[in-house]
Amino acid sequence: MRRSVFTRLLVVVVLIAVCSIAATAWLATRLTQASIAREQGRELAADNRIYAALLQYATANRDWSDVDVVIRSLADDSPNRRIVLVTKDGQTVADQGGDGGQLPATAAAVVDALAVDPVLVPDAPADRIDKRVLGPFRTPIDFREREDRTGTLFCLRMVKKERTGPDCRDKELPFDTAADFYALLDLEDLVNACLARRSLPPVDLDPDYTPARKQSSGVPPPDEPAVAACVAASRKEQLTPYVAPPVLLYLTNRTGRPTAAISLSGNGWQIVGVAAAVLLAAVGVAAFAGARITRPLRALTAAAQHMSGGSDIPPVPVRGQDEIAGLTRAFNTMVESRTQLEQARKAMVSDVAHELRTPLSNIRGWLEAAEDGVSDLDPALITLLLKEALVLQHVVDDLQDLAIAEAGSLRLTIEPVPVAAAVEQVRAAQEARAAQAGIALVVSAEELTVEADALRLRQILDNLVSNALRYVPSGGSVTVGAVADGSDVVISVADTGSGIAAEDLPHVFDRFWRADKSRARSTGGSGLGLAIVRKLVEAHGGAVGVTSTPGRGTTFTVRLPVTAAAAGAGRV
């Protein structure tokens, strides 16, 4: 079965189906995942914008009373999102963009200006307090650091601690600087109270909320992690009155359901089932198509095997119009041609045997008679035997010429040949025979020239005239003529014999065919002359035809081009 066309076709179709299913599934999965990723990316970007806008509102307001305006604006920018704010005690602050359905169990984020989500705000400070929250401070940290480098805040701290130093109280301080100084002092009090609860010494804070590099007593600052924790807790305590309280942010789609990623893992069995169904369908279609394809091939194989054994086979049925149907028709044509060729071969063998049997029998009989003394081997007998030998030689020569012409090995010496001269030579050669039979041989040729092989042209005319003389009774006539017809020269040989029946005309150029089925030697000849004529004319690129009227005569016409184009023969 490894060499079975059906098996190979089935395997190829299955492999193609499997590869197609796998490639399609992989491509669909990748495209779906990419589409989902893009959609989730867009939703995540929208959610980040919503969180950032609400966080900005929280840093600039002390409650959520006016957040509806912001929520509506955000809902308009994200038409597919429902935005809900809920306090930690369960009170709904705002609900925009949905139908009031149930909220998910987990909030998307907590909006708290004093506890920024580092995932949503990658550049959030270490203490997670939004940089935009100033509270009692009037200027950002960097501005206060510049003031501290000028000595103003340092001077104020020294005065507060009642230490010696430049007296800056008489200076007219900007309102923001004074507010920052007192806010920083309040923060120091909160931090030191936190440190005292932890049994740690107090610290002085720089404008960036870090402990001063050295205390007034020259003692290094206490444990830095503890100080940082107290600073962060104290800052949140100091800034809490200035920001909106923390709320839970819920983000869902319009139906109230949270947005979830689409997963294909749960559809694995469905994908496998669909793939199996497609594969089974492909196998079924392949099996059906393979059976239809291989059935006529099996029939052709069986017919060829019978034919190789020499058996006669009926035509193989032709189904459809495809390539296999064309192959079947060609096979049937080949079988028909083979049958015809076989019949022709058998007929030719029979004809050759018949043609050779008669002269051979005559020669054998006369020789046996001479050997037995019944007949004397005198000149008359020798002449008779020579005549029979010439008949044999004529048959053999004709067969050789025909075989060479049919094999395409005929060599032609093409040269300009005067048609009238060739016709006159034929008349001179056949005139004595025609006169002996009481037949008038008439020639009428125009002065024309064709490019042809002179000897083969003479052979063509001799065969046609000899054939005509055999079938014309005494008192009849044979006319040979040549006329121009456009670019061709038409040579005709017309006789006034008995003619040929219409059903026999297609066979006159077949080898060993005679109108006289009795094969009487009175109408002699080998039966090869006209077959040789056709091959020689075709070798010159011409055509030969015949017309006949029973009881009135027959006309053979040879059409040769003026410029010969030898077909199926070599040229010299």
C-alpha cells in the first residue's frame, strides 16, 4: 500500500488538513490575544487617566462634594466605563456611566493622596505622599531648600532655640517663608512626639523633611529608619485635613461587570472537537475523491495488463471531462489504433506472402520440372524464370522504398526539375507498353519548373502511369498533364478505365490494396505503387488525391509546391 495513489493522496490531504488547522488555530489565537492585549491596554490607559484625574482632585480638595463634575467629564471621555467612588464605610460618593448594577468584590484602586498606588504612579515618593499635597506649607520642597541655603530658615530656627546667631527677627520675611517655617516647626513637634513615644531623642528637620546633619548638642541623629517612619506618619497626620479622604474606586463596564481578560484555555476541548470534525471531513472528502480518481486508473491498469497479454479488450468507460477522462479517451484511441495496426499487420503479412508465393511457386515448379526431365532448360524457360525473379525483385524493391519513406530516412536531392521534360521521359518509357495494349498515351504539360528530386519525381509518374495502364482496356487512353495552380504545380494522370467505387476511394493508397479483389495477375503489380507515390509526394511537401467515376475512368492528381519544402525526408 505504500505505493498506492489512494493512500498517498489520503495521507497528503490529512497532512494538509492538520497543518492548516494548526496554522489557523495558532494564527487565530495570536490575533485574538493581540486584539485582547490592545483592548486591555486601551482600557488600562483609560483607567490610569481616571485614577490620575481623581488623585489630582483629592490633592486639591478637602472633600468629594464637587467630584461629580470631574466624574461626568471622565465618563464622557470613557463611554464604555462605569466609575464609582465609595468611602471605606460603604457610602457611595459618585456613580457615573452605569445602570446601578452590583459592584465587584474588589475595588480597582484606592484614591488616597497620602497613599499613592506605586503601580499606577511609578514615580511616587518613597512615603507615597503625592508631591502636589502642600497642606500648611506654601512652597514646594525645592524652594524651601533654596531659602535654607540663604540662611533665613536657619536663622529663624536658631532664634527659636534661643541660641546665639544673627538676629533675623527684625527682617521683613515673605508671608510664604514665614508660613513654611511655622509649618516645619509644627511638623518637628509631631515628629519629636512620635520619637518620644519610641524613647528616641528629638530631631531638627531640614526643609526636605530630613533630620539635620548635626544636632545643637553635637550628637548624631537617632536611628534613621525610625525617624523616617515618624516623619512619614507625622506628615500624613499634618496633611490629612488638607486633602480629600480616601475612597474606593470601582471601574466596570456599562453592565456593571468588571472587565476580565478573555482566556482561550477553557475552549481547548471545543477547539480540539472542531479540529477533529474538520479532519474527519477532510479525510472523508479525500477518500471519496481518491476513490473516484483511482477507480478509472485501476480500470486502465487492468485493461493495459490484458492488452499486454495479447487479448482484445473493450473500450474503457469514460466518465467526466477531467484529465483522467482525457487519459482514458487517449487510451481507448491507442487501443483502437493498435487493433487497426494489428489487423493491418496481419493483412500485410498475408499480402506479402501472397505476392511472393506466386512467383516463388512458378520458379520452384519450373525448376522441379527441369530437374525431373519433364521440361528442358532451354532459353524460353530461362526467360520465364528471369521474369518471375524480376517480379520478386520488384516486390522487394517496393517494400524497401516504402519502409524507407515511412521511417523518414528517404534522402532527396532537391534541384530545379522541368516538369514537361519529366512527363516526356515517362511517355517515352511507357509508350511501347501502351501501344502493345492498344492504349493511347497522351501528354500535355506546360513549361513549368519545380524544385524536386528528379529520380523520385520520375518514380511517382511511372507508378501512376503504370497503374493506369493496368486498368484501361484496349482502345482506351491515359492522359498525363501538368498545369500551374497559384504557387503549386498540379500533375494529373487521367484514364478511361472502369473507375473505382466511392467506398473504395479512401483505400487506394493503402499498401497491397487492389480494386480487383481476385488479385488476378492480369492486373499485376505488387499493390505497393500508390502507397509509394503518396509517401514520395508527402516527402516533397505536396499532396496526392484521386477522383473516379465508375465506368468512366479515374484521375490521380499530384500537387507539388514550386519551392519544395521536404517533409519527413532528408535533403541534400
